[in-house]
Amino acid sequence: MFDPAAVIQADKAMKRHILSARPDAPVVPDPPPKRPNHAVRRRMVFVLRRLADRLEPRSTNACVSNS
């Protein structure tokens, strides 16, 4: 099926890509990095640890060999 809107978008994207290598191309600065949210990360670690302990609880018996 032929989609004229897709052809137009592809043409614009191709021209933007090809013309970006020119010396007089506009410079777009990289966005500043986002600050990590440590509270969410700590909470997720806590939840995953609890889930892992519930699915596979730690063994209290040590493995003893008969040698």
C-alpha cells in the first residue's frame, strides 16, 4: 500500500541526515543528563529483594560433607 505521508516524512528525514554532515549545518546541543532518582532505585531494590526472598528463601542449614 502506498502511503504519501510516509514518503514525505522519509524524504525529509533523509535530507536532514544528509545535510547534517555539512560544515555549515546547525549545531544542536546535547540535552543535559537527567539526575537519577535514588529514592525510587532504593525502593525498587527493597521490593525485588523481598520478592527474591519470598520466592527462594535462604537456607539456614549449612552443607556438611561426610568426609
